[in-house]
Amino acid sequence: PRFNWIVSNPPVHNGLQADFRVLRLLVRGAARRLRSGGELFIVVQTYVPLGAMLADQPKLEDVRTLSDDGRFSVWAARKRAQGGGGGEKKAMAGKRKREGSCPVLCERAGVPL
């Protein structure tokens, strides 16, 4: 299946040791699971180098931090739109406006902006 959004707060530890294996798998596989123009939202502790991981993915664009309270960061990235029609991208943009933006999602998840 293809999704409009993937929202995750993946584990980044194995016991007391930092372990980014699950996060790397999530980031590498996101583009295969997202529809064209779909969004990936990930919450991680601020020290996690997620921005670099997302930037290394050629099918993801618009990598950005939506919130950072000094302890946790909310990151977002969008799958590059395919084709020249733009119809799906426009429909998704309208859907996001109707259903709520990431600040609304973050608020629902209890993440301060």
C-alpha cells in the first residue's frame, strides 16, 4: 500500500546504547511506502542526526525541522512528486489544509511547537 503520511517515533536505543538501525530502515524505506507527494514525520531526540539521514535519500525533498524543544525534534520530508500532472500533489495539499497541518498533528501527539 501507498500512504499519504507516515508518522513515527522510532526507537533509537538498544538498552543504554544508541542504535539507529530501526530509524535507518524507516528512512530508507519511506519513499517506497509513500504516495507521490506524501509526507514523512518523525519525532526523535535532538541529538539524533536525522536531518542528514533524510537529506541522503534522493526520493525525499523539503527536509525540515518542524519543532525542536531542545530535547526532541519533529522532522518532516516529502516524497518527490512523480509525473508532470501535479493533480495528486494539489489534491494532497488541499487535503492537508482540510485535515490539519503538522502543527495540528504535533499538538495531538503532545509535542510542543
